Amino acid sequence: MDKFDIFLKIKKSNFSLAVLLLAFCILGLVFLYMVGNVQLEETFPPLQFFADSNTYIKTFRGEDDNGAIIRVDGNYLGPLLVLNVFQGNNYLILLFNVCVFAVSVIEIARKLKLNSLHLGIFLMLSPLTVSSLLAVNKEIFLFPFLALALNAYLRKSLFLALIAFCFCLLVRWQLGIFYMVLMLIIRWRHMISSRVKLLLAMLVVISVVYLAVQPIIEPILLYVQLSNENYEDGGSGLFERVLEMQNSGFYFLIFPLKAFHLLFGMGFKVDKILNPVELYNDLFVAGHCAVTFIIFLILFLKRKISINSDLLFVAVIFLVFFCVTPIFAPRYLYFVFVLGVLELLGAPTNLAELQTRRRSR
């Protein structure tokens, strides 16, 4: 296949993705008009389609004072920025989300030599992707962050890395710490003899740091404890037990179990997915967990689960940082789903090869 054929193939996939997202926009606008706007105005749990969109809107209107925009237990910067730019217009925000998603997916696919239409379709298999496109949220900024971070790495551009870091702050401040550590690992990668040893060392360090900061996050731990006590479903109690061990300094031991639970746990509640009582938790979150499990199961069956893969190594580092949260929130790990999809669609195992190709042109 010559360069012209490749160019036509890329253009065709981008055009098909644009048509798909245009259709989504039309359906999304109709959904907002008929159902979504009401839900965003007044939360009704059984029909909740979004995570924290209602909270962001109330804060934007001054109806809910949440103090600082960036706090230990929350980050409102990205959503409030979008709400201010579009003056709280839900229709314009939907169009903005779709545009950000489209441009980012096309750029990520171009850098990793993937089909943008296939990438867009696979990402939209997750209900959380659909929810993130429909209303103001933080997860949408993960896509431009990833596109910029890839460009920064492949071009060895500090400027692009700084912009990518700014997008981290629009999502969660913890993402910024993760990205800084990741850049240090990339910088010193030739000094790393074993990725496994590096991950173990990070787990031990985070376990110690978590113990040290417990007095600071005491309000969060108390909130989590009260939430667990008031949880109507009861659950298995697994999350509470691993959290107790984590609070005792054993995060490095319970990390694999906690990561598996946060990534896939709700996806095994097939009865709730098929007969949801609360749409967001039982359908969107549980459905996302189920899709994520299927993606990684296919990777496992294809024997593609390995930290020798750069993207999956990044996914594990991300898990090390974000599974430490005492809050049961599978959506915090949405980025791992994105990286899993990229791996499944055939992204290069060694991203440094893309740097080599770029220099050889």
C-alpha cells in the first residue's frame, strides 16, 4: 500500500468518525431537550444519567458553595471553566465535548497508527464515554491530555508536556502528579533495570506516604465510612476490608485486589445491568466495568497483557496512583479503559519505535 492509499484510508476513517459523532450529536441534543436538561436541573437518583454534572452546575450558579476550586477531595476547575465559557448552556457543552473527543481521537489514532473510526467506536462502547459526552464533566479532558502527552513524548517537546500538564489540572490534581512521575520515569528509563521492581518500590513509597497523610484526609475517611454504613445494597464488604488494610500501611499488599475490584467489580453485577434501579450506578458505571473487563479479558486471551507494553505499563502506574483513593469510584480509572482499548486495537508495544520512525523521515 503506497502513501496515497494510506492517506485516503485515514481520511475515510476520519470522515466516518465525523458522521458517527454528528449522528450522536443529533441524538444527544434530542435527549437533552426531552430528558437530560430536567435531570441536570433536579437530581432524581433512579434517573441519574451523570456523575457530578449537577454539582458543577449548582456551583457555577452559586447555589452550592464548595470552597476552593481545587481541593484534596475534589477538583472543579475543568467543569467550571467550561460552564463559564458557555454560560451553562448544556447544548453548547455537548457540542464542545464531542468536538474535543473527535479531535483528540483523530490525533491519538494518527500518532499510534490506528483507525480513528475503530478507536471512536470502541471508546463509545463504554457507557461512561457516552455520559461524558452528554454533559459537563472532567473525564472529557483525559482525551486531549493523552493526545498532547503522546505528542510531547514523540516530539520530545517540553512545551507540549507543559500544556498536557495543564489539562491534568482540568481533570484531577492527582493526574498531574502521575504525569510528572511518568515524565521522570521516561527521562531516567535507561537507569531502570526492572519495571516490576520500580512498581514495587512505588507501592511501598505510596503506602508510607498514605500513612503520613491520614490526618489530613481524615474527613474523607470519615465520609467514606459513613457512606459504607448507609449503603443500602450492603455489597460484599471487600472494599471496606482492603481499605482497613490500606489504612494500616499495607497498600502495597492489597493493591492488586483493590485494582481488580475497582476496575471490574461492578461489572459482574449482571442482574443490575439488565434491570437497573439507579441508572448511573447500575447501568453506566456497572456497564463500563463490564466492558472494561471484556476488553482486558480479550487482551489476556490474546496474551497481550504485559508490562513490557509501554501503554499497559503506563496503565499500571496510573492504577498505583489512583487505586490509593479511599473512595469507591470506578470512573476514576476510566483512563485505564482508554489505554486498554489502544492496546487491543494494535498500538505499538514500544512507543520509542515511533520516535525512531519520526527521526528517520
